[in-house]
Amino acid sequence: MKRLVVAVTGASGAIYAERMIKAILENGHGLDLVLSNYGARLLKEERDLPGEPRRLIDALCERYKISLADDQAVFHNNSDLGAPLASGSYPVAGMVVVPASMKTVGAIASGLGDTLVDRAAMVNLKERRPLIVVPRETPYNRIFMENLLRLHDAGAIVLPAAPGFYQKPKTLEDLGDFIVARVLDRLDLPPSQDLVPRWDPKS
Ligand SMILES: Cc1cc2nc3c(=O)[nH]c(=O)nc-3n(C[C@H](O)[C@H](O)[C@H](O)COP(=O)(O)O)c2cc1C
């Protein structure tokens, strides 16, 4: 079972986190979950989901009728810098920060590492594992752009929360899945069934 770290931070777009977690669990991958305080708040405000990790996973399993394997989902406290994720020796296939606030983007770019989200992201970069950052803010100021460029230059994949509309999405979930599909492609973990149809100019 490949394990992925999902960090949910305080940017609008909790639907992206919700659909990301759903896709990882449904496809039988392991999930290491960490929520910032504002990530938890946005899950509650935008998606009516609990901000406590274990209750969040229970709620998502109920919402999407997912049965978890033993140890499939592991939870970490964002203030615990002694958690396994803080060490490069903890074997994960990669990490997604979804959605990524500009505060977290700046914190990772600055290399401080005083929350588990920031520290785990830096660990993935130093171990040369995929780190995918899904920023959400508009408009960008120069500082945001410079921080995103620093992440890109350090090896992260900056994958903005900017879904396409050529597949004619009908629901919020469709928009979420557009981004999730792009993230899973970047992790080389394509879902067992395509979340959104792939672009085919003939169709
Ligand atoms: C309702 C709400 C929506 C927010 N939306 C965004 C956003 O879209 N992008 C962003 O960068 N920050 C946004 N913020 C601000 C961040 O949550 C704030 O900067 C926070 O310190 C981020 O901390 P974190 O990265 O540790 O979660 C929002 C805050 C609130 C309360």
C-alpha cells in the first residue's frame, strides 16, 4: 500500500481536500492526514465536515460508503514536530498540500518548519519525493508569486486550484475531481477509473 501525506490548510476550496482524501482511500492507498487549524475551519464552513481528523475520516467514509483497511488512515497533529512525518525515514510516496494557503506556501518557502505541515513538506523536498502544492488565492501579489517560484525551484509541483471547464463540469464535486485527477497523475497514481474524462478533441 503506497502512503500519501495530505495536508489541508486554510485556503478556500475544502472540496479539493475532501475529494482528494476520498480518491486516495477509494483507490486503496494509505493516507497520512494533517490539518492546520484554519484547514479544519474551512472544512467545517465550506463542506460541513468535522475538523478533527479521525471524525473527518469517519464522516467521509460514511458520506462516500468507503470501508477502510487496518491502518489505512493515520492522523497527525499539526503541532507535533515529533510525529513520524517530520522525519525523512518515514516512508511515504509523496505529499499534497490541498488547498494551500499563502501563509503555508510562504512558510514552506522560508524553510522554518515550525508546524508539521511545513516540516513534512520540507522533508519531502529534501528527500526528493513529490510535493504537490495546490494554492488558492486571487489575485496574487509579488510575495505570493515569489514564494510559489521558490517552491517550484526547490522541486515542488505548483498545481493551482484552477479547474478547467472544457469537460463541462456540472457539480462542485466535478470541479474538485478535475484537480484531484491532475494531482494523482503527477504522483503517478492514476485512479482505477478516470475521475474526469480525459481530453479527446474527437469527442
Ligand atoms: C474563511 C476563510 C477563507 C480563507 N481563504 C483563504 C484563501 O483562499 N487563500 C489564502 O491564502 N488564505 C485564506 N485565508 C487565510 C488563511 O486561513 C490564514 O492566512 C491562515 O493563517 C492560514 O494558516 P494555515 O496555512 O496554517 O492554515 C482564509 C481564512 C478564512 C477564515
